[in-house]
Amino acid sequence: MGPLDSAAKVILREVPQDPAGPAPSLAGVAIRSARADDTVPPAFSLTMDKVLVLDVERGALCPCTWRSRPRGRRECPARSSATEPAHRVHDTLWLLVICLKPGKKQGEPRTTYERRVGERVALRFEFDVVKVWELRADDLLRDAKPGLLPLVPYADGTSKGHVERALEALGRIDPEHRRGELQAALTVFADNVFPDENWAARMPEELLMGSTIYQRGEAAGELAGKRTLLARQLAKRLAERAQPLLPRLQRADLTTLDTAADLLAERLSDDELLAQLDQALPNAD
């Protein structure tokens, strides 16, 4: 699982706490509240991201499946086997796909899935699509719903200033664990949109290291978590002088990152540290 996927799952976990988020109505019926559903068989988790039960204004309970996609796709992947476990538990199922940014080749995401056998439609179902790039960054900041603030980097009219304001707003969230999860998700998304900034350096180190995004990266053997943490330490130590080194960290392997961490721990002057890192880190191009 990559950092974007881990960050997207943080958003999905937050949906029950912001039930009126990107999809405030179901077929014109307002959503009053939402709660996570744990009654679906375990195999369901292999194909779906999150199942919620929604309390709508008519008083009905409607199970809702939320999925996330890094990019918009002309036809979002879906299979009958993906929804079958949920239908065993719930007769009514509403599917919602959240696309973070448009795909360059895929075109506009579709809202139907069909499987044909010859000229006949063997399977067809519909789902709603939330295109985050059509949400307004100013609106997300004004509403200040914690579960949606990490989406600010992908929203319409966004800027680095919007991301900074979102990070500040999330810094006031309690409890601390939730604050760290949301801030970490925001920094991952911001790195994807504004890669020239070291967003993780804006987070307290203990919150970054305690986030599931960082921990999953380490457990899966990915380098992203260690690169992010080292970039934060360099930025804290060297400030603007660290900027030329940050792209080179993204090309460093685990051994090189360990060498850089050892250099940081040594009692070197800033000039000596820069010179040593310049020799140790690979070129950015």
C-alpha cells in the first residue's frame, strides 16, 4: 500500500464523523448521521474500503459503501464479487466513489458499471462519484470539517496558503491521535500536489511517527516514511539550505538514508554536514 492509499483510508475512516461531507444527500434525502458497519464478512475488506450505515431524514437506514480512487477513471473498477458480501447483509446498498484528481488519459469518471454477454447486459449497477477537484478549497476551509480538510490540496482554487491554513486548523483537533492521522494525510496529499515543499516538516515529529501512514510505510518496507522523517530533520536543522537536498532524498535507498541519518547525529558544523550529505546522496536527475 502506497502513501496515497494509506492517506485515502484515513479520509474514509473520518467519514462517519463528517456524514454530511462531500455527499450531503442520497437521492435528495438529507443524511442525519452515519456509523461504521462491521457486520460485513471479512472477505469484503479485500475489495471495498469502508461500509457505513446512514440515518436519512425519512428515518431509514441505508448502508453506504465509500471507495477512494487516486485519479478519476472513465469506468471505476467494480465487480459483482466486490458488492456480493455486502448484499448478503444489506438489501439496499449505495455505492460512492471519491476521486482525488482527474486522470490525464481516462476522461470523466462514469457512474455506471456494466458487464455484457454478447449483446445482453448481464450485470449493471450505478454509483455516485465525488470529484474532489470540483470542491472549492475556500468552502472546505470555511466549513472546517476535520475529515475533509486533508482534501484541500486537490480542491478547486487551492494554493500552498490553503494547505497551510488546513494544517493549522487540524492542529487544533483532539484527541492527539486523530490530529496526527489527519495532519499526516494532509501532508501526503500536499506532497503530491506541491512536491517542492516539505510539508511533513510542519508536523510535530512525535505525531508524524505515531501516524498509521508512517507506520504502514515502515512495516511494508517502503522508504517513504523514512525519507519524509529525514527530510523533516534536515529542514529543521538547515532550514532553506536543506531545500536542494530534498529531491535527492527521494532517490536514496535505505542504506544511503541510514548514512544520512548517521551524519545528522554526528557533531558536524552545518557546512560540514552539507558537504558530507552532498557526497552521500544521489543526484536528483
